[in-house]
Amino acid sequence: MYTQAMDIAPKEEQRAVRSLEEVELMRRFDAKIDAGDYIEPKDWMPEHYRKTLVRQISQHAHSEIVGMLPEGNWVTRAPTLKRKTILLAKIQDEAGHGLYLYSAAETLGTSRDELLAALHSGKAKYSSIFNYPTLTWADVGVIGWLVDGAAIMNQVPLTRCSYAPYARAMVRICREESFHQRQGFDALNIMMREGTPEQRAMVQDATNRWWWPSLMMFGPPDSESVHGTQNTRWGIKRISNDDLRQKFIDATAEQAKVLGVTLPDPELKWNAERGHYDFGRIDWTEFWRVVNGDGPCNRERLAARRRAHEAGQWVRDAANAHAAKAAGRTPAAA
Ligand code: FAQ
């Protein structure tokens, strides 16, 4: 995979540090990380740090962009004008998040064209969650409640990520995601309180389908996390996959009670001794199948992104021609 190919093991990184000057640069970099300082684009950084950030930030950007598709499916069928306006605003926010994140990745020296080429060729990853279909209107509410809820849980610690442009982007993104989460909860709450029995059943059905995939958003178990240890050392990851997943389950189990829905896990049970909810086994075979391209909608999502990119070529051409004209230059031949 492209992302794996970009990955250099820390051991190789050590071997790549050859000159005394580089050893000193590495020492200063480590000291900054240990002191909790931020790294800016022009600061020296080890190649492996740069590559793992490009990997994570670009996967994150792709997730925001592909993440517009499941919700986009419901724009023309939103039940009221108010819900349609909210949904449109939310989808536009996701596009904005993708663009901030592509910009943050570009500060590390990889162009947006390269990042998009990796997405369109199927080499780059994006969050597994967006490969599931949105079958009913309740799915839109459940995406807000569970998917944005999981995204915030994961992203709030990233506002303290050691790479400053990523941390800064996350501050704004988290503010918007929290509105997204609340609108989803609100839409479901209204359906549960004021809806018909069929509407309440629709919310329960959507919760049943999205619960386990939402837990997978936090990544594989810590014991199988490839990047976890190194990224924690570098202050990119502040809380591990399993710990974030547990925090999410603890918060969401209580929210489900308020909504009046049942989470589809017979083993979900408060454990007073641990101070956490116990939960059932996550199907990691399904997770890896989806991550590796064989989920319910992987092919459809990629095809939609490729089509949108090709259909938008004239806009990029026009913007380039305009920029060239404004700069008093002749536009380069397409
Ligand atoms: N799906 O070693 P780890 C959103 C991959 S934004 C696909 O544990 P790491 C907004 C991982 O990349 C949602 N692949 O990796 C929204 C690695 O593969 P690689 C996205 C996954 O980086 C809401 C391999 O498995 N959020 O929802 C997944 O330490 C509603 C081994 O994993 C972010 O991207 C997965 N779920 O931890 C939009 C947040 N999990 O690269 C629209 C930033 C793992 O070696 C509507 N990212 N993999 O080939 C992160 O925090 C981290 O990258 C993790 C993974 C936690 C996702």
C-alpha cells in the first residue's frame, strides 16, 4: 500500500542519522517534543515523523471528503426545509475540514495532487466508517450522534498534537464537529419523543447498524496498532486507540439511555470495579475487510470521488487560467 510504502521503521530512521549535525538536530527535536513544544513546518524534523504525519493527515482529509457521500445521499430527501439546511451546512463543513487538512499535509511537502492521486488510485486509506450505506433518514441522525461523536472523541486530543498546523486545524474542526454531533442527537431525540412507532423503529435499526462500525473508527486494538507507540512518543497521538474507544463507549451508553435506544451489544454492562462499561467482541475481520477495500460501499465511494474529480477539471483549469491572467502570465497548456 502507498501509505505502508511511505512508512520507514524507526530503526531505519536511526541508521539514516549519519552526521554529527543530524544527531544534534535529532537531539533538539526530541527535547522539543519532551518539553511539549509544537513543531512548525520550517523546523527540522525526522523523515519518519514527516511521513507518518502526511500519512495520518491525508487519511484524515480523505475521510472528511469521502465522508460527505453517505450524508449527501439524503440531501434531496431530508424531511423538512430546516433539516435540509442543517444537513447542507454540515456537509459543507466536512468539505472545509478536508481542505484545511490537505493544506496542513501540504506544509509537510506533499502536494494535494499527489494526495488525491493516492486516494483515486485506491492506494490511500480513509476511515472505514464511510464504506457503510445510509439506508434511511435515521442514518443521518445516527451519523451525527455516533460517527461525529467518535470523531470528536478522537480529534479533541489531536488539538494538542505536536505538529502545529495539524493541531491548529483540529481546534476549528472540533468546534464544528461538536455542532454536528448535537444536531444528530437532536434529530434522533425528536424522532424518539415525537415520532411514530415506525420512526422509533427506524432509529433503533440505524443504531444497530452503525454501532459496531463506529467502534472500529478508533483503529485496531492497541496490541495490533502499528503506529501507536511511535506516534505517542512523538506527541501525535495523546490517547491510545483502546482508551479512546472505551471513553466513547462510556459516554455513548449513557446518551443511549437518554434517547431510549438499545445499543446492540448484550455484553454492554457497567463495571463498577473498572469504572467503565464492559463490552462485547468487535469483529476485527470485518474491520480489516472494509479497510482493505471490500466493505459494502468501498467501490461506490471511490467511483464517486473519481467522477467528481474528473467533472471538476474545468473548474481547476478556469481557476488556473484566471490566476495566470491575473499574474500577467500566459496560462500553461493543459
Ligand atoms: N479506517 O497503527 P494504527 C470524521 C489503519 S473523520 C481505516 O492504529 P494510527 C469526520 C491505519 O491508518 C474520521 N483505516 O494507526 C466526519 C493504519 O494503516 P497504514 C477520520 C484505519 O494512525 C464525520 C493501520 O490501520 N478521523 O469522521 C482505521 O496510529 C461525519 C494500523 O492502525 C481521523 O482520521 C479506520 N477506522 O491510528 C466526516 C483522525 N483505523 O496507514 C463526515 C486522525 C486504523 O499503516 C461525516 N487519525 N486504520 O496503512 C487518527 O487518529 C489515527 O490515524 C487512527 C489510527 C486512530 C485512525
